[in-house]
Amino acid sequence: MSEALRFYEALLPPLGFTERYHGPDWKVFATRDELPAAAYFAIVESTDHVPNENRIAFWASDAEGVDRIASILEQAGARDVSGPKEMPYGPDYYAVYFSDPCGNRFEVYHRLG
């Protein structure tokens, strides 16, 4: 949990998750938006957890936002970083892909169309 928490403490605030509601088991990060628009991201330790092929994606308002997150990833402890780069998934699709310390897969992307 400590390695994962350090990773998310570095990653989530630049993505807008600046509020924390941490309890003994759950570590919750949230945006400052009013309900029901507020977004939450929570982590909990699970001895049975196995990463799978799912990927969680975060949207960036511009390519510079993707670059900014990409510059944080190595120091934060991300693994399997790919990008940032243009991708063939649609017009102006620009992304960085990575895994957290537990192997969960993520992407931060910007797309106009």
C-alpha cells in the first residue's frame, strides 16, 4: 500500500484529484467539483488482487497536459511507460500509457475528435 500510495500522491493531484478522504483501509482522492459532478478515485489493499487487461483512462484538456503527466510518471514509480505520442485511434489522439506499481494499466490522453 505504501508504494501505491506514493505513486497516486504524485499522479492524482495534477489530474485534478486534490481532495483526500483517507481512512484506515481506503485511500480516496476526489476532485473539488460539486456533487454529482465530483470524481473519486480510491485504492484499497487486496492480497487477492491480480491486474487484468482493463485500462483506466484520464482525459487531458490539451497535449501539454499529457506531456506534463508523462514527465511525472518515472519519478512517481510508473512502470511500462509508453509515450507520450500520437496514436491511430482517432484525429488528434495523443496519449501516454503506463502501469502503476501493482500492474494496473492507465492512460492519459487528449483527443479533439
